[in-house]
Amino acid sequence: MFVIVGFVVAFILIIVFANPRMRGCRWREDRRAGKGAYHCVACGATTVTPDGKPPRMCLADKAPPR
């Protein structure tokens, strides 16, 4: 019984915390470009964040053409 409840709770948490705008993004820190510089290996977008954390949105529309 607890296993089923655990699966239901986990599924609900995944739905609540999943961000559909970020599903295709895989941000990697680019230390050669400086602190807070990130590069998306999925679409090729690059950005620098002021807080040093990965971006929370997809920047595919600002990516250079492949």
C-alpha cells in the first residue's frame, strides 16, 4: 500500500516541478568563458548569468544557426 502511495506522490511531484520550457535544454558551464557562462549542448545557445547558476529557460531562439 505504501509503495503505491509513494509512486502516486512521486508522479505528482514530477508533474508539479517539471518545467516544460526546459525539457530540451542541457546547460553546461563553460569555465573558459568566465564565471556564470553556460552553453546548451542541445541547441547551441550560450549565455552568461549574473548569479552563476544555469539558466531556467530555453534560449534556443537566440542560438546561432547550425
